[in-house]
Amino acid sequence: MATLVRRAATRFVANYCKNRSSVYSFLDQSGHGSRKYLTPSFSRKIPFTTSTRKRASPTDPLLRIIETEIGYAENADDYDRVEEVPSGFPFKMEDKPGGKIVTLTREYEGESVKVEVHMTNLVTGDKEDDEDDDEEAENEEDEDEDKPEKPKQSNVPLLVTLSKKTGPSLEFRCTAFPDRIAIKDMWVTFPDDPSKDEIAYEGPSFRVLDEKLRKAFHRYIEIRGIKPSMINFLHEYMINKDSREHLLWLKTLKNFVKS
């Protein structure tokens, strides 16, 4: 069978070449044509237009996905929600778009109170949440192995700075839960002389302090306005801020990729 196919193909090519030569010979002899008229010419250029062929940009798939994510973010019900400041809230709020920290400030009996509120840590069941809760459990003075395990809670990280016109400042790194504020660490800093911070003794770990001293420090910052009653508002506010910043981030990405 293969031999028959090869023979048929050979005959077809031979007949095609023979007939093609006969046509050219007839046209040359009759004077009605010339071989040059049967020769294809590529001298005429066809102008290229965008409608002729449009190449897809390699960034198109990414751009489409980003636009889809923007749609999801805009359909959320919390990115443009405005939380009403509760009555009696003693702090002035400063929230800059594009930032991840909200700053609270106030004056209290000659002291400057500054609170940096960081993005809310939402409980997701991930390992990081477990580790954070384990660390929090170590700081609780009333922790007991016989007590039932407390459910994990979302929290708001705070950095509280108390300073006077001159002299050192006190800084507290706190974790604010819905029902309590836990002090994680405390330092003595020297804002007027940063060189002292490099050699200054900051004090022992907060959790090894005497229980009465720890409770007194909790009361100390509570009097200055850092208390659980403000946490529900801050928790909702920071969740909304996270949604706003996420949408702004997506739009920034879109503009970069699009340009």
C-alpha cells in the first residue's frame, strides 16, 4: 500500500509540473500573456491597522483579576461604613488614608497621652492566632490549668505612650480584647535624648513584676482613658479601615498595571 501511495504522489507532481510548463509556453507563444503576470508579487504592502490584528497585552489577565477583586471589595458593606464616635470618647483621632495606624491623642493633667492603634488581629484559627493566645495566657496572673479554656478572641494591638514636657516617657505595648486590656510589655524611653535609649535599662519583663504592681499599672493607664469601654468602637473602626485600605491598595495596583 505504501508503494502505491508513493507512485501516485510521484505521478501527481510530474503531471502538475508538466501542465504548469505547458501553460507558460502557450502564453508566451500566443502573445496573450506573459509568465511575469502569473508570478505573485509582494511589492504592494497592505497597511497595518489596529483593527486588522490586536495583540493581547500580557498584563490583561492580571488586570481583569484585579478589577474583579475591586468589584468584590466595593460590594462589601463595611469599606464605606462610618462608625459613630461614642459619647465621652476623650481622644482626638488622626487617620491618614494609606496608613495602617490610627493615632489617638489627649492631654491629661499635664501629661501627653498618645495611643497608636494598629490593624485588628482577627481570629482565623491559624497557627499565628494560637501562638498569640498562648502568649497572652502566660501574661494572665489568674491562669489556672483547671479552668476551662477561653474561646479565642479578636484583638486590637495598642502602643500607649505617656510623656510629660520634659524627662523620660513610659511606653506600654498592649493587646485590647473586648472585655479587658492586657499589658504585654512596658519600657522607659528618653524622647529628648535618643542616645540614652541605646544604653538605658528598660526594666524587667512585665509579666515577672509583682501582681500588685501589674494591677496598679493597669489602673494607671485606665485612668488616662485606655479602658475596655473604648475597645468595641476601635475594633469596628479598624475593621472598616482595613477594608478601605484594601480597596485603595487594589486601585493603586490597577493604576500601576494599567499604565
